[in-house]
Amino acid sequence: MANALGYVSETRTGFEGALAMMNLTAPIRIEKNADKTVDTQPDYRIFAGEIQTEIGGGWIVKAKSSGKDYVSLTLADPNIGPRKVYANLAPVKGKKGRYVLLWNPRD
């Protein structure tokens, strides 16, 4: 089963690329949250579409098995569907600075 929701490239302020789901294709920007003041706020804010609507957040999480940091994403928007979509940002093997949004189903 393919579980890639899109691909992004690293920028100096976060990541930019495309969200590509069956019912939605849109430009996406994952930007460092400069306004973060408490741990419960996201480390990244996620914007999509031509008008850059905010559709979610990303949190830096430490993997239990490897101890490495990764970004866990939560997306929510009526164009995505009635439920939140969870994903992880993972590096694309052999493509420095390129990342895949991997769908992380919760049920």
C-alpha cells in the first residue's frame, strides 16, 4: 500500500513541496513556528493551497527505537475529509534535503 501523501524539500525556514492525495493536490509549506512559547504548541505550522490556508501543525518527536528526532504532522481541513490525517516527515533515501510525508493511520 502506498502511504506517501506528498513530497517536500528543505528550505531555510522549513519545507516546501506538494500534498498529493486522491482527492486533493495542493502546494504545501511547513514553516518553523517562530511564535512558539509553550511545549504544547507545534514546532511547525502547515499551510496549503494557493492562498496558503493553515491546515495543521508539526511536532519534533524523538523516536523510541533509534533516539533520532523526526517531525510528526497532524493535518485537518474539510478538503482532506472529516477526520484528521497523521503523517511523519521522513528523509528520501539518496536525495539530500528531500522528504516524504508518510501517512501514519491511527486506526
